[in-house]
Amino acid sequence: MGVQLGLKENWKQFTLLVIINGFVGGMVGLERSILPQIAEQEFALAAKTAILSFIIVFGIVKAITNYYTGALANKYGRKTLLVAGWIIGIPIPFILMFAPDWNWIIAANVLLGINQGLTWSSTVVMKIDLVGEKQRGFAMGLNEFAGYIAVALVAFLTGWIASEYGIRPYPFYVGIGLVFFGLFGSIFFIKDTKHHVAIETATSTIPKLKNIFWDTTWKNKNLGSVTQAGLINNLNDGMAWGIFPILLAIKGFSIAEIGIIAAIYPAVWGIGQLFTGKMADKFCKKDILYVGMFLQAIALIVLVWADSMVDFVILSSILGWGTAMVYPTFLATVAENTHPQDRAKSIGIFRLWRDLGYAIGAILTGIIADFFSINAAILFIGFLTLVSALIIHLRMKCSTGGAVKLWDWVTNRPGNMQRQPMTKCIAI
């Protein structure tokens, strides 16, 4: 068959998957900067919990779809699920353009959750299949870069279009193009990766998990630490998605300025992963995850005192960089700690819990914001993120032999590590 593992050996298919994932991310960007304004201006929703209902529904549906995508990937093939996700996404931009009431927006987010769960999960697993054991962090960095830079670009573009031509229907014309090119490319250019999985399975020395669900959820120290951090990461992202535009509107920012700020966070997150993904291949993954979650916590806590455009730009950038550090590292860590036959299902379970964070974050911030204040909601989420960082620090172990400790590198002590290579620590 001539099938080989590696980024260089599979660069054509890998590049196509990166492009497809850009279209996937763009679908989320459609809503990123203007949907809360639609809720308030067109449908007169005032309660924060009601406004954030679209994120709650999206998070729950995407999380469940992630689980089933992982569970069914080996049975039906990655490409089949990828194409199915794009077919389900066809009605989304049209519903967002012409929805007569908020229930239609909720329905669009049910479809968006299924679309994202099927397409993003499939592209993630296929890229990991292609590259094999080496360069997984870099591979995931490229994948998430494509997805989240597209989120940022489309969020900025829809915010600009809304400011120039109105919040509906013109911003959502972009979505029609995204669905068309995503579906066309997936059908005619993407190939399944089952043969790559078979090759890696034959040579893998990683033991299979006894109970994939519970080991990934908590029992395995490395996998469990990653899973809880993933949930908290998306919990604070769900808050940023729903609360930031409302908070900025209250502070008097224009819809164009809100679009810029809403785009900076995923832009830094997306571009940063070109660097942080590569870091995950070199440095101890525990260190990268701890620092990333800690930076997110600090940015959120300090955000309460932000007032000017400069304040929000700086803090959004820090939040984006912290997220960039953890996002590709999450997936690389899951792949590193699982047997090839367990990988798709374990990634699906991780992504189940991670994306439930969207729903939990929206519910928590909506309730706290309605009963107390938006600032109280932001502080609460910030402290939860800090606790998550501490769990990583206390529970995880560096599991890649020879990985460089981040603090040793910062303090310029790599020579000591080269003379004393690290032993491989397996989480139990």
C-alpha cells in the first residue's frame, strides 16, 4: 500500500485537512461577535441566562456528538463522519439569516453542535493518525490554528458586515460559502486514515485502557487531569463567548469595536498554536498545561478591572495565549497516553467533557450574572480556572522520555537535563 506515518510523508492530505478545519472553525465564528446583539435587539431578550441559551445548547449537543464520533470512528471511518457533519451543517446559515424567533436560533445551534462534533473531531483524529507518534503537538497546533484563526477572521468579518449593513441577513452569507467548500473538499479530496491506524497499531507498545470512559474521565492521572482542564478551559471560553459582547456593550463600545475585541482572543489563540503545538513536542506537557491554565486564570480575574480598549486587548491576548498553550497540548497528551485502537474513543470522551464546559460555563455565568453581576461571574470562572491549574500541577506527571522541563529551560539549565535524561513516567 505504501502507507507511511509522519507529517512530511502525508503533507498533502494533512494540508487539505488543515484547510477543511478552517471552514469548520469559520462556522463557529459566524456567531461569535453578533448573536448576543441579535438576542437583545431583535428578540428583546434581557436575562443573561436566556441570551446564553444558544451556547448551552451548542455545548451539550457538540459534547454528545464528540463522544459518538469517537465511538463510531473505527466502525464507520473518519471520512464518513466528516462528510455527514457537513451535510448537517447546510441549513445553519439560512436559519440564522431568516429565523423569526429565538427558538429557531436554538435549533440552528443544535445543528451547529452536531456539525462541529462530527467535523472537528474527525479532522483531529485523522491528523493524529497521519503523523504517528512524532510531531503530534505540532500537528494539533496546526489543526487548532486553522480552526481558531478562522473563528477569529469570521468573527471580525461578521462584526464588520453587521456594523456596515445590519446584523441580519448579510453577515451570514459567509456561512453559505463555508458549508459549500467544506462539504465539497471533504467528499472529493479527503481520504480515510484507517490504513495509518493499522500500521501504528502493529508497532504500538502502549497498553490498552481497561475502561476507556472512566480512565479518560478521571482515573488515569494524566488523562483525568487533561479532561478536567479541558472542561474548565471551555467553561471560561463559553463565558467569554457570551459575556464579553454584553460586557463591552454595557461599557459603551461600538459593535465594530466589540467585533475587534471578540476576534483578538481567538486570533491569538489560533496563531499562538503554531508555536505552542511545537512546544508540546519538546517540553513536558504538564508544565505547558499548568502555565497555560494559570495565565487564563490571571487574565480573567484582572479583567474585572478592565475599562479601556487597551485593557481589553491586552487581557484578551493573554487569555488567548494561555488557551493556545493548552489546546494542542490537551490532544497530544491524550494521544500520547492511549493505544491507537483506544485513541479515537478516548479523544471523543475527552472532547465530550471539554465541550460540556461550554454549556456549564454559559449556565453558571448566566445565573451568577443575573443574580449578582457580570463581574462576579467573571471572577468566579477565573478562580475555577486557577483551581484547574493547581490540579494539573499536583496530579500530572511528565510522560514523554527526554522531555525538557519548562522551568529548567527558562532558567537556562538544559545541559543538566541532557546529562541526566528523564525516565518515562506512566500515570496510573
